[in-house]
Amino acid sequence: MASKSRVSILDYFNIVCEGENGKIESNCKACGTRIQAKRTVTSNFVTHLKRKHQAMYDEFVRKKDVKREAMQTCTGPPSGRMIPQTAAGLNKFDYSDPRQSLISEAIAKMIIRDLQPPQIVEYEGFRELLQLLEPRYIPVQCHYIQQQLLPAYVSQVQLAAKQALKGAESCSVTLDLWRSSSVGNSSGAGYLGVTCHFINADWHIRSALLACLPLPDHSNTQQMLSEFDEISESHGITGKVFRVVADLLPCESRSDFRLPGFSLIGNGEEDEEGEEDGSNGDPGEGESKEGISSNEYHRSLDQCLGRSRIDCFARLLAQCIKEGVCASPHVSLPLNKASLLYNYIIATVAPEKLVQVFGSSANWQRPSSTDKWNDQLKILRQMVDSMDFLEDIVDRNDLVLGNLEKELLRELVEVLEPFEEASDMVQGDKHVSISLALPCVLGLRKHLAEVVTHQCSGIVMGLSQALDRRLAGILEDPLYVTATTLDPQFKLSWSSDSDWHKQVLLEEVEKHTRTLSPIEHYSETQPSPSKRCKLFSFIKQRPTMQAKTVEQELSTYLHEEPTDEDPLQYWKRKSIDFPLLSQVAKKVFTVPATTTSVDQIFNTVSKTLRPDQCRFLPKNLDTLIYLKANYRILWS
């Protein structure tokens, strides 16, 4: 049988880079000369070999002749004009070809980012698409993705994470749990995500998902913490963990809270509201869907983790808002009517007429469906501010809101506006430290005490009670007092008893600092003396500086005016002036007030996977989640 190996002039060159329109730059393997040309026009490469390396050129011509004869033997002599093989794009890439590797990597990226099953590479429609886009590409097999490519990416992430954590003085860890009826056959099965947050030597916050592990029984806290200990040991963070953020039992669906009755249309389909009362199917205060008391679960975690465990501020805040809004079921009726009005005008009114209500761009498009209450509130505010205009362009009287309904919606927007602002701060991918938690609670308390309402008094009372029940403890917690005071934009400007809070801070700082000796302090603040000390011996040496006490550092720090400078950059700049305080700052600012990326992924998976879609669940979902959460480590 004739050989089917590909003969290419590029075999004699090393491709350095590949640009647009097929342009490539290569170095000659023999002399290193840089040659620029198009992949489909190789005359420059051939000319270089013919002029500079005759022996290599003769070898190339001989191989081409042998290849041509073999093809003629198999297919017979061509009739008419001969079409070069490469001109019609018939040749497949070599597996070592950069273009082949780039496409394979792009497919892996798609599988990871969209949590698609690796089997997609063998779907007939997917292969037809690849053939259309790049006929020269050799499709990879599913087992190659599962057994080679994904494990290689996992190894890269693990190595990078361990290397980064070596230099971390301390870190905080978030434990995230998820259970779905579409995962496995056991009702208690789920996944555990362990995310580490640390500050590197350059005072930048970094987060990495250390592991995503299947759990046969998520209610078994001993098993969960045993897994956590193994992960900590394997990544070298045992003894470095400052705080562990671990929350309530996972529910079957981590759906976001929505304004009750405010059902919007997006992408041509109505949102699926599981519960009209806004409960979204979550378990009650005292018991989860599995019948396990949340209080017992908390006690179990506290016994195992001790004082290092705290709740996630973002989730506590969301729970407060949910309880407060649902305390007045009567608000769902005007909200439902407002959503009907919104859905009608979006479907019937020309976009150019709605620009002044929902946007200022000439290319405005209708907002897509949203499942977050704060995004819904933004749409509701735009409607309330332009209600007269909207009612003028609507030809249905049954959608016109009454005066009491309009007043209720205005009050609702006013009551929830500060809660919306707080939620916006602690949502998204950006790391937000717990230094914002205490000022948020104080600001929300002040707002609820001052707001005047007639239609929403029940919501104000419900929000106040939820705030006191779930978040009041933050105001007296030494951790939050320390974090807020060490935030240069706040310091003690929020405190009504600065002397007491200063004492709380001093006690907390002393727990987490090691006192620097004068020699250590001097070596950190002064450059090492020159080895040629005899040459400059006539210069009087400066006296050794005495280390400041914690009280002296704190007094100097608080004496300075607050600043809006980023806290981490501030402490990077001030770590020499305040070495003891900066040690504590590098600990407390690792604790997140936000949910983690893996928690957001769990939320996404819960929404996209239904119990009747179990067969679409990737078998290696834990690997895909791990890589998706650490996507930036691989492809920053």
C-alpha cells in the first residue's frame, strides 16, 4: 500500500507564530533564518532551501516525486490539468500542526465553559460543523478529551495553585455544597466545592477552587470536613487557614430570589416561577427538605470548625431581603400587574419609543429575562419613573395601574433601593471583603428607621426583623470590627463608641500578630549594609529603630484621614509603617463577603439540569466544574 504520509516544505522549518489570513513566520531548522509567507504560498520556503541548503532541497524534491508516483499508481494518471493537493484543501493537518492544536484547545474550552459533555465531539452535527469550518482538521475522539486533555488541564491548575499557595502567609476557605435530584440516584448525593482565597506577595487577592468532589451524603458533616482536611494537606494550607465560610444545608435548587409576582418575559418565553409567593422552593427556617434541622447542621459545623467558621454575608443578606419582601404577600398583586404591563409593551411597542424608558441607545433592545430580584427592581424603577408615558401608549385599560398600586410600587422601590445597592456590591465575580458588611448593616438599619411608607409598612417591619435576626451579630463581632476598621475608607468613622471598638481591635490584632524584635523591624525597613563597609566607615551609622507597639501603630493609623484608596494597595504601601496591623490586614481581607465562582456555577447547573435531563449530565461534571471555576488560571 502506498504511503499516505504528508510531504510539506514546512517540515524543514519551525513555525514561530501564525497570524491572520494564513500568514506564518518560521525559522529554518538548518540555519535559523526567519522566513515570512502564507501557508498556502510556500515559494519563499522552497527558494530558501534551493539557494542555501541544496542537499535538503534535493531531499524534498525526491520525497515529492515519490509521493506523486504513489498517488498516480493508486488513482491513475490525472486527466486534463493537475490540481495540487493543497489547493483544494484535501490534506488533513498533522497532529503536531499548530492549527490542529489550537482548534482542539478551543473545543476543550467550549466544553469547559459551557459544561458540555465531552461526547459532543462525536455528535454528527458537531462534526459536520467542524468539516464546514475547517476541512483540514482531524476530529479528536471523546476518550482523548476525557482521558488526556482534561486531566492534563487539571494537573496544570493543581500545580499552579500549589505553587501560588506556597508563598501565602494565610488564607480563607469557602465550603460550598450543592445537591440536585438530577445528580445520581441517592437523594443525599451532591458536590463539595473548596475554594481558597489568599493575598500574594504583591498584595493582590487571588482565589482558586482547590477541589470539586462528589459527596454520597452531603448531610454528613464529618465526611465533608474529612475531605476538607485532605484537600488542605495536599495543597499545603494546613495551619494557614484563617476563616472557613460554610453555610446552610444545600437545597434542591439554588434559584435566586425574585420579586413575588413580577414575572418577566425574555427570549420569547415566560420565566418559570416555581412559587408565586417568592419562596422559590427553599426549605423553611427550621428544617431542610431532607428533614435535617439547619440548627443541628450549624452546631455540627461549629463543633468541627470552631470559631473559624462564619456565614457568607451575601447569602445572609439575600435571605433577609427574601424574608422581608415575603412578609407582605399583598405586594405580589400590583407587581404581577406591573409585569403584565411590561410584557405587553415590550411585545407590542416599537423599540424606538421605549428608549427613553429602558435605555438611551439608538440600538436599544428589550431587556432579557432576569432571575435576580435586584435586576428586576431596576426594571421596575424605570417603569415607575415613566408610568404616565407607558400608560399613554398602551391601548388596554385592564393593564393600567390604579393610584394606590402606583404608590405601593413607588414605596417598594424606595424601601428596597439601599438593599439593591448592597446586593450589587456583593454579587458577581469580583472579590469583596467583609470590611463592607458592618457598614452595610448600619446603613440598612438607618434607612429602615427613617423611611416613611403607607403601603409598605409590613415590608419595612419584615426587613427590620430579618436584619436583626440574621445580621445584627455582625455589629459586635470582633472579626468584622477589625476588618472594617482596617479598611482605610472607614477606619472608626462608623463607630458610636470608638474607645470600646478600639479596644476590641487591639485584642483581635494581638491574637493574630507576632511581635517583631527591633532587629527584625530594622531589617524590614532598612536596606542591608554594603559589603564595602570599610570604604564608608567614616559615615555615622543610623541608630537601630525601635519597633512600634500595636497601640502606637493603631494610634498613628487612626490619626490619618480616611481615604478611598483600595485597601490592599493601601496596606501594600503602608506595610513598612504599620508591620503589625498589616499582618492582620493580610488575613482579614482574604475573607469574602461574596459568593464564590463555584457557587455561581452550582446555581447555573441547578437551573439548566432538570430531573428528566439526567442523561445529559456529564459523567465527569466535577472535573468540568473544577476547570470552569479555574478558567482564568489556564487561560488568563
